[in-house]
Amino acid sequence: MIARSLPPFFALALIALWPAPLWAHASEQGFVLLLPTGAYTVAGTLAVVFSLVLVTVLSPRVLAVLFRARRLGVSLGWPSGQMVASALSTAFFLALVFIGLQGPTDPQNNLLPLTLWTVWWVGVFVVQGVVADVWRWINPWTGVHQLLAGGTAPLWRLPERWGVWPAVVVFLIFQGFILADIAPNDPRRLAMFALGYWVFTLAGMIFCGGGRWLAQVECFTVLFTLIGRIRPVQGGGQGRFGFAGWRAVAEAPLHPSHAVFCLVILASGSFDGLHETFWWLGQIGINPLAFPGRSAVVMPTLVGLYAANAALIAVFALAVWVGLAAVRRFGTGPAPGFGVAFNSFAIAILPIALGYHFAHYFVTFLVQIQYVAATLADPLARGWNLFGLGAVRVTTGFLNTQDTVRVIWVTQAAAVVASHILSVLMTHHLAAGFVQKNRDLIALQIGLSLLMIAYTIFGLWLLASPRGV
């Protein structure tokens, strides 16, 4: 009742700071955990606040050295190998589609939804942002496009001025599918959706040119390219390495469409967690203990998803504007233009999106990856025992003991807090490129600093919030 009587942000902050039991879920299994989540939230928020204070006393030259890249001395590119890997990835993808259409109807026993939602959407997303550019190798279009249309001129070229606005639209449609569709895990439904998108993308590449289509319309290539900018090790000619985020800050300012895409990644991921909470279900009049099914919440979910994206873009723009206004009012030098500031600072949001993606799906991944291994033994339910995996038994026992669940919660919270701290460092480094005096530097980040603190509280509240679906 308290949450209903307060504005959403203050309600979320109050709930996050109030010690309460933690509920979470993985697949269809639920667990109740009694931990002092309020204390963890306060500690995590204070860590972000401390990082904000710390960077204000650091010389900008320190961060300049921190984000300076160094050569690896070895080449990480192998174009011919990537084409072969992509062709094999296409074959594997089509095999998954076949399994989706002809295999078991239970999503927990069908390799298509398990692979797409667990291995690809959770695993590849995190690996792409932390370890290596795996998407360049497993992209299921580049190899087949090279075979079918390599060397031929496209019939029409997408205008460069469009940026990635088409990809933003496609990504929002994809998010609407996974969050609001009545059965996104249904193997046959998912197989038709995935195959349709694959054909759509391949046709677009042939008609408009492979590189241009992937860079402007194919939302997952755009997504993984942006997330990959956080990675410490980068390819392209001679490989280079540095502190996490060095490549991202080096490419600022972004095109406005790329900047908005960065915010859409975070907003969509945050709403993915929010729409499962008791708080959200209460706002749309649903009893979380008697959930009527996804068909009853399709429209509220779509409206909420797109409203969340619009709200975050607006709040981020306001935070940037507040900093610029503070520089003009209290600073000693000129402030940058709103457009260049917005397009620069937006890329510093990416670590938060990656950190929350990991934290939100961590428990689900630990459970579902076991189903992946078990299903690999018999993907068509024919009684096979491939790779000797028939003996794999799925267990969720680690969710029933306080010690292991505490480790899981601390890992999730640490990912959220660490991602915010990295975002703070990136923001400060970018701000140092606009102003000279430390006073101006602090003023320029006032709005963004408040947003970072608020989003830390919000992110930890999402992890600890009771869930109803």
C-alpha cells in the first residue's frame, strides 16, 4: 500500500532500503531467501557514491592513462575463418529450427528455445561484452551472404544519415515479442519467428548490401557491436587491450541513433525485470499469487515496455541538461552543446546494461544450462544418448541452501555495483574532454551522478523484489 501512495522512484527507493525477504526464480522453481538485502543495497549504493567522490579528486590525466589502449602485438582477425564459422553457424541455426518444428513440444526439452534464450541471449551477450567478439564468428548471415551475393553490387543502399534508427525499431519489436508474446518459448512458434527473421535479414543484406544492412538494420549485430565496446581486448588489425570501456569512450560522441540504442538496451533490460515484480503486477491490477497468464497482460506489458524506454531517454536527457545548466550557472568556462554531450555520455550507460543483464539472468542461466546439456543427448526425443550426456540430471538444490544462495545474491549485487562504478569512471573521463576546471567537471556531472545513484538503488531493488511470474 505504501508503494501505491508514493511516486514510483521514491517507492522503489523506500522498498530497496527497507530490509525484507528476497524472492527470486529460475524457470518454474521459486525460492525464498531471508537476507539483509537492505544492507547490501545501502552498501552497494555507498560504493557508487564513494566512486563518484573519488573521481572528483583524481586528475583527469589519471583516467586518461587508465583508458589508454595498448597493442597486443598479434592479429585477432581471420576473415576466411570467420566466413567458414558463420556458414557452420547457419547450418547449426537451421538445425535448431528443424528441432523446434519437429522436436518435443515442451520448451524445457526442446533445444531451440533452450539454445536461443540461454546460450545465445544470456551467454553470448555476456561473453561478447567481457571476453571476446564471438558474434563476429557465429553471425548466421555473413557466410551464406558471401556465398550467395559476394562481390555483387546491392540494388539499393541505405542512407547513412538513417544511422541505426531502423535497428532501434527492430530491437523494440524483438523486446515486445520476448516480453509480451503469449508464448515466446513455444518451440514451433519460436522456430517460425526465428526463421522469418533470418530470411528477412538475409533478403535485406542481398538487396541493400550486407555490411550496410548489418550495421544499420540488423539489431543484434548493432547490439553486440555496442556491448563489445566495453570489452578490454579488441580486435581489428593488430589487437589492442586496455581498461574495460576504453574502446567505448574513444568512439564518443556517437550518432544520435546509437546513443538512443544504448539507452534502449538498458531500459528494455530493466523493464524485463520490473514487469515480473509484485510491484508492477499491482500497478496493472494483477494478483501476483493468482497470475491469469500472459495473454491477460499483453497490452499492459507493451505499453509499459515502450513507456519505460521513453522515460529513461527523457530522464537521461534531463540529467545531461541539468549538468550543462550547472556549468553555465556555476562554472568558469563554456559548456558543450546538448547534442554532443548526450551522444557522448550515452555510451557510458552500456556497462550498467551489461551488468544488469548478467545479474538478472544469472540464476536462470545456472538452471537452464543444465537443461541444455541434458537435451543435447536426445534433441529429437528419439531415445538417443549423444555425447554421453544422457546421465545429466537437472538440479536446483543449490537454490535451497542459504550459503549458496547468498553467494548467488552477492555475485548479482557485485555485478550491478561494479558496472555502475565503471560507468562513473567512463562518464568522468568523457566529461574531462569538455571542460578544463575541476569545478566545471563536477558541475557537468551533477545530473548524471544523481541518475547513477538512483539507478543503483533501482537495480538492486529489482534483484531483491518479490516476483510473480
